[in-house]
Amino acid sequence: MTTSSSSTSSMLNRTLNTSFNFNQVPSNFSQFLSIKLTTDNYMLWAAQFKPILITYGLMGYIDGTIHCPPKTVGNSDDVNPDYILWLKHDQLVLSWIITSLSENLLSQVIGLETAYEIWSVLKRSYASHSRSHIIHLRGQFQDLKKGNKIVDEYFQHAKSISHQLAIAFKPVDEDDLIMYLLKGLPNEYHAFRVSMETRSTPVMLEELHGLLLNQEHNIIESIGVETDQLNASINLTNKTSFFSHHQNRGGSLYCGGRANRGGNFRNRGGRSQ
């Protein structure tokens, strides 16, 4: 039994010695990580973290395949050198994980002593939350609407959702993105949408952007012309009403005012006679 344990320990020792060198440890580990773990980006965080561990032969410390060797050799009180080596590697990985956490998550790992324990807790806590975030992003695509946004803002919003899904390793196919963009257009783009959906050659994303910008410009111009025509019609109506009103007032003055003055003149003439 002791021989088997010693053999396993020696095998572990050889594996560690050939796969990792402390002199190769980066002085600034954070330079390898573009983001820190938050409550909703576990998949992205894990995806950038694992290749580093694989590169240095340390993946076994988080997936549980490299087990902690006995602290002592056999029945003696002598410290097992394999345990010392394992502990150094494990604590190094543990420190890397802690360094990569956002500040509000640090309290989640207090009291955990090994890299495997920390990784397991983080995975249980946030992997499912990350999946729910992906579901939320997909729901945003389902409900995508242009509304009052200009075309550039509309495209930017859709691309932002697509980008977030891509970094979560759930990329959106360009054809699907185009479909969502067309589906979210308001009624004034109906003819344009139909023309895009029925054209013989499928439209590309950047081409669609340019075509939508042109369509937006045409709609704005059309609204401007209609507004000018409406304003002209309103002005004409107001002018017609104005002249009609004053013409009626002028007739009343002519019939009443001048007739009275004429009558008075004749009365005075009658009295003078």
C-alpha cells in the first residue's frame, strides 16, 4: 500500500516538475485577463482563464484531476515534498482566481482553502446565472424594435446584443441578425422590408445598413414635403378665412355707414328746404 502511494506520489511529482516551472510564472497575471468575473459573465471569464491553466499544466487543480497528496511520508512525521509542491501550485492557482474576481464577489470565496473549492463554488453560483443572461439577451432579440431610434442607433443596439452573445460563445448568425433587424422595423418601412425579404440575392448586413440609411433619408424627406404641403394648405385656409371675414365686415360698413350718412344728408336737405 505504501509502495503504491509512493509510486502515485512520485508520478504526480514528475508530472508537476515537467509541466510547470515557477520561474515562468508571469509577474503580472492580470495582463492575461481582459475581464474580471462578475455575476453574469462566467462563461466568458472561464473561457479566458482555462487556456492559461492548460498552458502551465495546472488545469488539474480546478477540475479535480490532480489530488492533494498526503502531508507526510508514510507513517512518519516527515513532510511529504510532493505535498509541498502541490500546495505551492494550488495556492498559485488560487491566487490567480482571486485576482480575477470583481470586488463584489470576493466575499463568496472567504474561507475556501483550495483552488478546486473556489472554482467549484464559482461555477455552481454563476454558471447558471450566465446562462440566464444569455436567455435574456436572446429575448432582447425577439423583442427588437426600431421605435424612435435612428437607423445608426438601431443597428448599434442590435450589434451590441449580438456581440454580448458572441463573447458568451452563443454567436448570432448574420442571417438571423438581419431577420431580427427587418422584423423590428416600423410600418413606414413595410415596403422596404418586403423588398428585402423577397429579393433574389440575400442582403448582407453592411449592405442592409446602407440601404436602411437611404430609406430613412427618403422617409424624412417625404415627411418634410408632406409637412410643407400641410403648412401651405393651412396658410391658404387661414388667408381665405381672413379675407372672407374682413370682406364681410367691409360690406356691413358700406351698407350701414354710408347709407346712414346719405340719409342724414337728405334729411338735412329736407330741413333746409
